[in-house]
Amino acid sequence: MLLKSDIEAAYESQRLDITVKENAISRKYLNQFDATSSHIEIVSGVRRCGKSTLLLQLIQQKFTDSAYFNFEEPQAFGFEISDFNKLVEVMGYNRGAYFLMKYK
């Protein structure tokens, strides 16, 4: 379990580091992604196929007001299901918001 202050520190540091490399190839599914869905969308694939790049490109081009959290960061080590309420508070939940999260 993490303290809310730890989650907030991890979220803020990740927010400052959301960038796409200039030489990144635009992912072909970027334009096919439906931003009007009310469901959870899952992007899966083999290692190193561009899932993270697609996620970052979606944030920069389609979901500029979204909240992003990477569970693979060392600061998120120890995150448990019971910590999601704290994360939602830190991210500033509002109805209709997009939450983009990376997990493995």
C-alpha cells in the first residue's frame, strides 16, 4: 500500500515526462482509435511493438486533457488495488475524463 503523497509524487513526476521521441513512427492504429467509447479499451501486443508509443501519441493528439499513470515506474512499486481511490483523487476525477494507464 502507498501513501497518497507517494502516489501524488509519482503522478506529478510522470506528468512532466510524457513525451514522444521526435523520430517515433506514427502508429497506424492512432487514427482508428475511437475516442467516443464509454468502455475500457485495452491495447495488447508482443514486447517492443509500440504499445507505449501509441499510448503517448494518443495522449498528445487525442486526449490532451487526460490523466496518465505508469505502474511500471519504481515510485509505483507496492501499488495495491486499495490504492486506486487515492490515485483517482490525485488525478482529479471528473465525469467523462479519460484515464490512460500503463501496466506491463
